[in-house]
Amino acid sequence: MTRRTLIPILVLLAGCDRRQNPGKISLPAAVDGGWTLQSTGKLPNESAPEAARQLGVMETVEGRYTGPSNIRVIVYRMPTDTVAFELIQKWRPEPGTLPFHTGPYLVVIAPGEGGGDRKQLDTFARGFERALGT
């Protein structure tokens, strides 16, 4: 095998083996539609659902937003985009929650104290995904 053939093959193989290492979760301070971050905190990865733990959850963060309605967000940072996509495929959402995958994150949005309707959750989800910037 010539060097000209071997080098591109090695580059491709090295690229396939690399794992992304997304940075720490930084929740947006504001979300389009009038929501503002009120509190945030790290949760132990052991509190994540079994599917997330099995796939190697790297960080779990909770945030609470106030605005047109109160919203609770939990973000699970996974090792790669692909793993986050696999997790959303296995996810079993609780009634009233809105889970979605963006980049290396699985995001679960739920109404907070005082509730909120599905339309507000959808609006928040679109704004949150844009603000997260993945």
C-alpha cells in the first residue's frame, strides 16, 4: 500500500474514533418569549434516569425560569451528539413534559409551579434551543 493511500485511510479512522468533548452546561439567562432564569443547580448524575446513566451522562443541570409561565428544565450532557440522539430514542417522557435533543444535550422541559400549557412549553423549547446555541 502506498503512502498516498494509507494516510487518508488513517485520517478517516482517527476521525471515527474521536469522541466529542462538549463543554459544561451553561443555561441561558433569558429565553425568547419573556422567560428569565431564576435559579440553577447541578444534580448528581446518579439521579438521572437509567438510560442516561447507561449511556454515560457527563453532567446534569436543572434550571427554573419565570415568565409567561413557570418552567423547569433539566439538561443532560452526553459524551457526543450521537449518544444524545440515542438517548432521546430510548427516552420515556413523563406526562406533561417536553423532551428534545440538541447537540450533545437531552433537554426535558416541564411546567413549574403554577403550571403552563403545551403551547407555552413549545414556545419555550424553541427559544431555549436557540439560546443554548448548539
